Amino acid sequence: MEQEQIMNDRNNDKLRNRFFKIAYILFVLAFNALLFFLREHGFAWEASVFSYLFLTILSVLWPAYLYFKTKNKENLLLIVFALAIWGLPLLSTLTKGR
């Protein structure tokens, strides 16, 4: 009975971790949508400074902390995905200036 409870707890933890990873990806995408909106309405400088500071923390430090804490390689994929998203505001800023 105790082994069964331990297995159930592990499965619940895995599901919770996956939920938070999906929520993390959706949050980063929504944040980028907000930054695109701000750039289109004249807040390019403020959006750029804020976004690069926030997205650096969000896309590198948090998943790296999770990786070193859990040694789960899925967290490294979060870093790769978030860095790809991190490039979108940069690309938008560079193309807007031309």
C-alpha cells in the first residue's frame, strides 16, 4: 500500500512538472505578444530594455536552476525553446529600424 502511494505521488509530480512547463511556454509566448504590441504602439525603447532583462532571467536562469536541481534534461529543452523565443523581439527590433 505504501509503495502504491509513493508511485502515485511520483506520477502526480511528473504531471505537475509538465503542467508548469507548458504554462511557462505559454507565458513566454504571451509576454512576447505583449512586447510586439508595445513596439507597434511606440514603446520600442522601453519594451526592448524591459524585455531583454526579463526574458534573460526567464529563459536562462529559471530553467537552468530547475536543471541543476532535478537533473532533468527536459529543462535544457526549455532553455533552447525560450532562447528561440527570445530572438523574436530582437528580430522585430532589427527589422523595424530598416
